[in-house]
Amino acid sequence: MTVETADLPDPEDLPADPEDLPPADSNPGWLSADELDFVRGRLPIVYVEAVPVRVDGHGRVTEVGLLLRSTPEGVMTRALVAGRVRYGESLRDALFRHLENDLGPMAFPLIPASPVPAQVAEYFPMPGLSPYIDERQHAVSLVYVVPVTGSCNPRQDALEVSWMAPEAALAPDVLAELGGGRGRLLRQALSSVGC
Amino acid sequence: MTVETADLPDPEDLPADPEDLPPADSNPGWLSADELDFVRGRLPIVYVEAVPVRVDGHGRVTEVGLLLRSTPEGVMTRALVAGRVRYGESLRDALFRHLENDLGPMAFPLIPASPVPAQVAEYFPMPGLSPYIDERQHAVSLVYVVPVTGSCNPRQDALEVSWMAPEAALAPDVLAELGGGRGRLLRQALSSVGC
Amino acid sequence: MTVETADLPDPEDLPADPEDLPPADSNPGWLSADELDFVRGRLPIVYVEAVPVRVDGHGRVTEVGLLLRSTPEGVMTRALVAGRVRYGESLRDALFRHLENDLGPMAFPLIPASPVPAQVAEYFPMPGLSPYIDERQHAVSLVYVVPVTGSCNPRQDALEVSWMAPEAALAPDVLAELGGGRGRLLRQALSSVGC
Amino acid sequence: MTVETADLPDPEDLPADPEDLPPADSNPGWLSADELDFVRGRLPIVYVEAVPVRVDGHGRVTEVGLLLRSTPEGVMTRALVAGRVRYGESLRDALFRHLENDLGPMAFPLIPASPVPAQVAEYFPMPGLSPYIDERQHAVSLVYVVPVTGSCNPRQDALEVSWMAPEAALAPDVLAELGGGRGRLLRQALSSVGC
């Protein structure tokens, strides 16, 4: 199913690697697969999403980074940096954690000083309520444009980051490669920074 | 406890009036008290908050509406319009529902065209993580400034809406009457509209 | 010249109708044609622009209004509401004046409470400095999305307002009908309201 | 006069240092004193203002930088980074030029990716039109919060930059030390970044 494959796996859904295992003192924000299923059917889940960009010395956006991966069927899809906010975790910390998870520890993101997002996206599992679809859940996602200053080396080996000019990222065929309606969201996020 | 009393009761916490009862076909977004307790300890809850304002014909804010009520101990406290977003409910619909709940059906709010909030507040049950405290839960709240054009008659009889000039609402003693750090939030929301 | 024709005539450039004549006590903000020429070559001019929209009861944008007119060559072009801010005039008053000028006195615009624009556009007479071109001047334009609730009857008879769904307004061929780069600006303004 | 003294001298008003002299090919954006007087009485002037801040690794504002100087009468006043946008100059370039002028060449400001300002301030020479007063002119000022990462050494020797926690900068006595209503503007700008 195209939406599901275009969506990056949440660390919670993956065979856990050591860093994602619940700590010994069992943080209550870590949810078991059953618990996650339960809450996903009962209330909206808080997400953060980020559009990584390169900027010049005066803050102009020169390049946009999109995650690229191959689905099990061999189809290349694009994605934004995205993930759930955990219990007790601030939006900034969640944003930083997911940026590091998706772009590697040397990306050096500059998280904006303002907590007000560039855009808010509402994902629903049922079509027709919003332009954004997520079959797993109702998610309210705060979307930020985040300049990165270092080098990006996605930690999960199926992923790459491809950089392109803002005009290229806004091309209809590129926007169409983002699943769940996120092409529209990328267009809105880039619009917020004047692209 | 000052924070708790300053916070308006969530419809979920009250003896349900008929409008708040789950419908016969049991919307999965309605949570029992036990379920609400469980999720509140496991993941951030999505909230919307609104600062009702009166504007003149050119959009300038002329008055700010603050909810006023008496705590069980007889202390007057002030509050913003606020409430949880339910599963399957859009932010706009939740905002409208809580405005109607707190200001009555004749308030005629003009919900902003942009879904991007004036400010985002993160409430934690544990102090020190953020200026905003909610002892019941970790909540991520999207805060909007909403012009209202009709007459306000709070439905819950303990409540009143008091209107005052923006300068009066920004006075330190008024801001201090909002619990959980919301005085700061009111100041931020009014700043966003040039007050 | 396409850019010039797509741009609505500034009241200052037209054979003055009585309402646009300088008042008897000669407001210093009214500039003669020579003075306007002088300042346009010497410093950036402050503009406001507005994208008129229709919203539903919960603030969702349902329609976008674009000004339509025929050039002297008979080509139909589209335009935003736009105009100069005069000396001593507030941004809100300028916005209201130009909305009334372009949409008529019964449009009843709801000017946003926040003075922060949805987008800022920088127009230069020389190409390459920005995506926005205005051959007459360097202009810094604050762009707002403005819901209108009444009926629109453009005062200048060459003009009409055509209403269309946001998706239609965002179609590449419609965006291309706005001159001076304003198609991009319309896309950015609509992005800010979630379209 | 308190307002005038609190306001940093515009390079145009000062005995020109070599960098501020018009280039040999006489940029039309450079105005003689007489021309500046003329335009200041005829149309609004475009300004940019910046609140310099220090941020931590997750973007939280930890310190606010205020310019400090002694008036001819020996009164210490505070100011924001501010200055005029020249003909043909982009907002970003003007912001960078004035940051460098006021904070020195080693401040390394991170100009935000979005051209939309944190706030817009309208200064009028006549009182009562707005909370912001500038006796010299009607100015429309786009105000940005700008993280700086280097060391600040104001180039003009009467100036210093004093850094303080956001809470200290928001103290009423500090806000009152900014002239022309800019205390309110500083409060609004800091509100936009969650302070």
C-alpha cells in the first residue's frame, strides 16, 4: 500500500535496536506494541516533522533534503523526517531525536528558536477528513523547516538523503513521490520560507 | 491545589451532561475515566486553547475575554478556553466545540483561516521542564487568538466571561490569576496580535 | 509589457477620480507624479497585498478571489488586491482602503488581528534579485489572506472578481496568469492557510 | 529628547565613515541629507530591526542581547539592532548589514530562513496612531529574532552589547529603558520565541 510504504517506520514498529529499547527503569513514555495499538485507536498522537534545508550566509534556502528509500517492492519513495513525541519529551527534544535518527549524529541541525511550527498537518486513518492520510492513526503533526549545517549519514541503511534546489523539490513529480499527502505539506513548508 | 482549581474542568472529568455522553454507536474517541487515566500517563495529549477577543472594523484587538470562576474554596481564578482534541476530530472542530462549550452558542467565533497557532504550549506534570504545568498530564496545546462577534453566555453556570482592554489583560496581577503558567501564555498570544 | 499590464493601476497613476484627489488641506502623503517618480528611484516603497478568501463557519478556506481584467491588448490577466501605504497611514487602514477600492464597499473584509503578514514579497525593477518583479519600483509588500463576508463589486469597471476553489487557484495555468511573479506569492499565501 | 537619544544613529545621520560613503558609481539608494529629509516627510520608510539572542543546541533562547549606550546627557539607554533598507537592497542583506554594523563582523548571525518577521512595528512621528514613536519619520519595521553564534564587538565605540536571561530582559524596568515604545516590541519579539 503506497501510503504505508512511503512512510518511514517508526522506531516503535521496528525490531528494536539497542538505543530504542526501553531503559532499565522503564520510562512510561515507551509503549509496548499492544499499548501503541490501543492508544492509536483512541486519541490523536503528537508528531513532529522536519524539512531539512541548507541555507546560505544570509539565511536563504539553497537546498532541500528529502529522505529516499526503497520499499520492499523496490519502489523508491521520499519522506520527511518525522516521528512521535514521547511522554515527558519536549517538542524540541523529539525534533532533535528524530533528526539525529534520520540524518545521523553529524547533521548539526539548527532547530528554530520559535516553537510555533511552519505548518500543522492533521493525519487521519479515514479518507476525506483532511488531505493527509496515515492508516495507522490520527496524528497531529507540527512541521518545522530546519537548517542543517553538518553532513548527513542516515543511520538506517535503507535510507539516503538527497539534496536538491527548492525549485526541484517543488516540481509536481517530486511532490508526488511523498506519501500520505506529504507533497502538499512539503510545498506548504517551503512556502513558509519564501520558496 | 491552585493549578488544578484554576484549570477548567474537562468535560470528561465532569458528571456527564447529555451532550457529552458517548453516542449510542460509541465513538472510539470517547474515553472512560480509567482509559483517560491510562493514556494520560503514557503519551502527550493534544489540546487546543483560545484567547477570545473583540476586534474593530480594521481587525485591531479592542478587548480580551477571560473566563472567570470561583473555586470550591471561593477563590476567583481566570482561565482561557481550552480542551482536549478527540480521536477523529479536527483541530478546527475541537476549537469550535470548546468555544461553544465555554462561551455559549451565540458567541459566533471567527476561527482563523490559518491552522498555524499563535503559540504552542507544552504542559508537563513534573515541574522544571517547561513554564507550563498540568498535574494531570503531559499536554501539547495549540493556542489561537479567536475574534468573537456575538454575545457570550457561558453554559456552565460557575463561569463568567469578563472583557477588558488588552493593556488591562496584560497587567501583572491579571496574568498572575491564570493558573499553570497560562499568564505567560496569554501574554504571548496577545503579543502575536500586536498587543 | 506583460508585467505592467498584469499589475493593477495604482490610484496615483490614474486620472484621479474625486475620491483619490488630494484633500484641500493637502495631506503630505499624497505625491505628485514627479515626486512619486523621484522616490520610486530612491528607496523601497511600502505596499500591502491581500488574497481575498471565503471561509466556512470553522475558518476553512472554501474559495479564493482573484481580480480579473482585460489589458489594452485584450489579454485577460489576474491580480491580487494591492496598493501603496501612504505617509501617516497604518497598514490596516491601507489594507482596508485597497480592499474597498478593489472589491467595493460591500465586501466586508475581516482583516486579521495579527499585523504579521502571511508572507513578505520584495519586488525589484531589476531581474535576478528576487522572484518578484515590478518595473516601476523597489517595493516591500506585506501580504495578507483576508476573509471577505459580503458581496464584491469592483469599483473600477474593467475589473471583476472571480471566485474559485483553492485547488483551482493553485493550478499552474492559473498561477501563471498573475504577473510579476505573483503566482508564486499566491501559492505561498494559500499555503499559509493550509491550502 | 528621550526618544531620539534612545534611538541609535542611522549611518545616514552620522559623519560618514568610509564604508558608508556612497560608492564612486553613486548608488541611487544612497540619499543626501536633504533628500532623506524630503522622503521622510512624504512616505513610510522601510526598516528592519533585530533582537539578537543566544540559543542552546535545541534552539531554546538562553540569552538576549541589548545594545547599550550613553546619551550625550550621560543617561544609559538600550536599543535593538535597527536600520533602514536601501533602494535595491534585500531585507536579508539589510538585516545582515545592520547586524554587522551594530554587533561587529565576528557576531556570525543566523538570519532566519523565513522572510516573515516575528512582528511588524509601525512608527509614526505623531503620537496616538500606534504605540511606536519615531520623531524623524513614519517607518514600517520588520522585526526578527536572530541567533548569533560568534562574539559581539560593537563597531561604534559608544555601544556595548549586554546579554541577559530572557526573564531579565522582560523585566518592566529593562523594557522601559528602550525608547520609542520598543520595550513593547521587545516583549512581543521574545513572546514569539516562547519566552
